[in-house]
Amino acid sequence: MNLVFLGPPGAGKGTQAAVVSQTLKIPHISTGDMFRKAMREGTPTGLKAKAYIDNGQLVPDSVTIEMVAERLAEADCANGYLLDGFPRNLDQAKALEGISKLTAVVDIAVADEKLIARLSGRRVCPKCGGTYHITKLADEKVCPDCGGELIQRDDDNPATIANRLSVYHAQTSPLTEYYAGKGILKQVDGALQMEEVTSQILNALAE
Ligand code: ADP
Ligand code: ZN
């Protein structure tokens, strides 16, 4: 299955994509994770992406599309993949069509008020890659899974969150119409409990 997960920042795409990709045994390809790794390693892609990411803007398509095209050409994608965070605008969607044929697009919908609360309380573990919310942590600084030190992502500050949401509404949300028109859109309610969202997704994909 060639899948795309759509949804606003904070919808839980990354969390759901991790679970669903394991269940379906296909690689989870997160462009946000790829950019963060590139920035940590100081690669040319990371250096180009940093200012955009820090501002909550999209990294230019020329950079992003090439990065994704190279990743999809790797052997582990031959039997399917789950894209998380790509495409994020219509030009990226059209570029993807030129590379690969999608099986389904899952849209995880959540209202803005809820997203702001989720993103501003989000903590991540650089050691194991886990994502948590302060309301569910015994200690805001300690990873419940590996004991690593939790941090807040640089782009989870109020100004950058606001920009990411407006970029989402202007550029990414039109993709739901686009994929609905192609008959491959599956919509799920991202405001539900995590496990319920997962089962909605798996049910929708089994249809
Ligand atoms: P979120 O969905 O929570 O905003 P991501 O980890 O998916 O976070 O992305 C973080 C940032 O990486 C985005 O705000 C954007 O700057 C950049 N980025 C990720 N995917 C893309 C993409 N497909 N096109 C352009 N920029 C991207
Ligand atoms: Zn951890």
C-alpha cells in the first residue's frame, strides 16, 4: 500500500503513522523527521531547511521533492510506504503523482483550538523518538519509555505554531478536496483517543 497521511500539525500524524506503518509492515517516511535529522547532521539539505522550519514556513519544493523522490527510490519502498508530512501543497502532490501511484490518503482532522494546546504541551525524546504531552507525564523532563531527557521542539513555540497552522490552512488543507476528487480520501476524527484513531484508520484502509 502506498499511503499518505494528511492533517494539520498536532493532529497526531506522526504517532499514528508510526503505529500503522508497523502494523502494515511498510516504511514510515516523515519529511519533518528527515529534515530534523539533516539539521542535526548539518547536511546541505539541513542547512537549507533550517530558517524555513524555524519560522513555520514550508521548505522550498525543490529541496523537499528531491529528498522525497530519493527516499521513495530506495528498496524498502518497493512494496509500499507511508508518507507523513508530504505532500503539503498542490505542487508536491503533482510531483508525487509523477513518481508513484497512491493507494489511499488518510486525513486526520482536528480543530485548531485543540491543535494549539497539543503542540504547545508537546515534548519529544531525542533518544527514542517518542512524543508525549505534558498532561500525561509524571515528570516533564523524563521520557517514560527510555528515561532520556525530554525536550520541546524548537518549532513548538507560539509564534511558529501560529505560522504552521496558517500555512496548513492556506496550502495543505486544499489537498483533502484534491484527493477526495480522485476517490482515494479516507477521513478520520483525530480528536478521539489515540487507539480509537488507529482503529478508524485501519478500518478505513481495510474497506
Ligand atoms: P508538524 O506536522 O507537526 O508541523 P513536521 O515534523 O511534519 O511537523 O514538519 C516540521 C516542519 O518541517 C514544517 O513546519 C516545515 O517547515 C518542514 N516540512 C516538513 N514537511 C515538509 C514538506 N512536505 N514541504 C515543505 N516543508 C516541510
Ligand atoms: Zn525516550
